[in-house]
Amino acid sequence: MAATKDAPAPTLREALGVWAKIGVTSFGGPAGQIALMHRVLVEERGWIGPERFLHALNFCMLLPGPEAMQLATYVGWRLHGTLGGLIAGLLFVLPGAIVVLALSIAYALFGQVPLVEAAFVGIKAAVLVIVIEALIKVARRTLHRPHDWAIAAASFFAIFFLAAPFPLIIAAAALAGFLFALVFPEPAPPPLDAPQVSLWQTFCTAALWMAIWIVPLLAISALSGSDHVTAEIALFFSKLAVVTFGGAYSVLAYMAQQAVETYGWLTAGEMLDGLGLAETTPGPLILVTEFVGFLAGYRQGGEPKLAFGLLGVAVTLWATFAPCFLWIFVGAPYVERLGSNAKLAGALRGVTASVVGVILNLSLWFALHVIFKRIEPEWHGPLRLWMPDLASFQLEAALLAGFAALLLLALRLGMVTTLAITAGAALALSLVQSVI
């Protein structure tokens, strides 16, 4: 299949507005965010071709950290270099970070915020439709050969039913794609144009971003003392940033256990509340770390509580997201060149097919959590089944999802308009139910 060329790069000002829009509307976890970027960047704007988008997604899925945020950073880097990558990555995170901060402060002062949670039911219902639409389009563009379908199906089965480690799935898919390329050889695709960088430039970039990541955290830890909660936050979330392969879902259990049992920053119930806030606000799901960092600083930092809570947020966000820029700016120039080798291109096609299975897993997981309030895993030998509590079926969420499908797919209303209408409808339903 011939590669689709990218449209002419936009001006930095034009890109700034689009990245801000994506940051504000990036609901639904990684599946929803990838779907959103595919819709805006590939289909509507044409700033990046579909093949290059999938190539970029493959790379970001291999990295630790939030893959959707890193995908935005990657595309921004492709369009406008390091400055473009910074703008894209920061604008992807900042709107959600501001919302999570506001809700964290409200939570610390007042507890749960029911009206906000009600409005986000409608937003999640709309995002579910966006996710399904994008999944179908990506699958149609990616799965052309029988072995593509086989890799995608095997990857979905491994992650959804066997809870297999994400790096293992990607490695197996790459190996399968490589072997299929040997058995069924195809011409190598034309190379993607990529900036040429020397090893010295790569070393300097790595050294710079390592310093940007680590030096401020060391300085704050030295000023506060190694036994202060701020230093604990810096160390814990820096370690977490290096091991979050497969996105936030892969480390949530470990993070929750450490934050609750080891450090005592919050209770298990509060951890679930924080996850609910992060799932229903824009930005990457890993922003749940911001909620944890705020409560840790607020409760254990000292007086004034709010100031230490804000310091906890700043340290958490820095430790979580600064490494993402390191991975992208160091690795992207090299990964762009891999696709011109026929066998490596086969391995990448295997990863691409695997990513479809992984996105299907995220989509199904997200759909279950939109339609049902309570989902529990059940193990039958090596098989894990996500079992919804039928009594927790949310009729309003199902109706809102159908309504969103009507608005988005039938009436062809814009994504932002659909999100706003479904959020308003959900809020109205909640208010009516409270009166009745």
C-alpha cells in the first residue's frame, strides 16, 4: 500500500489552537485519546498521514509512560521540532492537570463532587462512540493479511483474558511480524523522511533532558530533607515513570498498594475516588498520580497545608511527565528510519496489528466501565474474565451512548458539540432524578 503523504505543516500558531482543543477534549483514557488524535490530526487536518500515525503509535506503545501524551509530543516534534513537541505534550496534559487539581482541592475540603461526576457520565458515553468509530477505522487500515488478523486476535486474547504483561505482548508481536516477513517477503516500504542526528547530538539531548528531569527533584529533596514527604513523592513517581510500560492501567495496582499501604498517603477508598476523577477528566489517566501527590503533600507536608499540597502536585507532575519528553526527543529520530528495512518493517507491522488488539482491549474495558458501575475480575484457571455486576447496569449511560451515536455518526455534529450536549443531558438527568 502506498504511503499517504502528510499535508503541509501548519503554522505554529495554528497548531497551538489545535493542540489546546485536543487537550481540553481528550477524555476516555488512551483509547479515547488515540481515537481523538486520529480523527483530528489524520482525518480532519491531514497533518500526519495514516501510515506515519500508526508508525508513531507503535513507537509510543513501546515506551514507558502515557502513550497518548507521547504520541501528541511525537507529532508536535514532527511538525515543529522540539518546541512543537513541548507545546503538544504540555497542552495535552495541562487542561486535565488543572481540572484534576481543582477537583483534588475540592475533594480534600468537601469530599466527592456529585454534579461533576454526573456531567462526566455523559462525556464518557460520547467518548465511547468516538473510540468505537476510531477502532474500526484503524483496524480497516491496518489489518490486510490473515496473519495481521491473527496477531491482533492473539494480542487481544493475551491481554484481555490472560492479563499478559504488555512488553511481552509487543515483543511477541514484533517477533511474529519479523518471521512472517521472512516467510512471506514483501518489498520494503519507502523510508519516512527523518532528521539526521549524530550520536553526539543524541548524547547531548539525553544529558539535557536527564538534567531537566532529575536536577529540580534533587534540589527540592535536598531543601526539604530526604525523609520529608516531598522527597518521597519525587523518588516514588520518578521510579514509576520508568516502569509504566503499557500505560497507566499496567501499574495502577502497584501504585495504589504503595500509596495506601507503604506510604499511608490515602485510603483504598480514596484511591478509587482519585481513579474515578482521572478517568472522567481530560488528559492521560496517569494524572491520578496528581491526586495522590496533592493529598500526600496536603496531609503530611506540614503548614500551610494547601501550599504543600500544591508542591506535591508540582513534584508529581514533573517526575511523571518530564521523562516522556526525554524518551521522545532521544528516540524519535532513530525510530523513523526503521520502516525502510523490509524485515524490520515486518516486525513493525506485527506491532501495529498488536496495537489494534490492545486498543480493542482498552475499548472493551472502557465500555464495560461506562455501562456498569461495578466490574470485578474473576479467574478461571489462567483465564481472567471481567464480570459486570448486572445490578449496577447504568441505563442512563447506555441511553446517552446511543444519543451520542446519533449526534456524532448520524447527524455528523462536531466532537466538541457532541461532548457538550451529552454532558448537559447527563447533568439534566441527574438533576431530575434528584428531584424525583
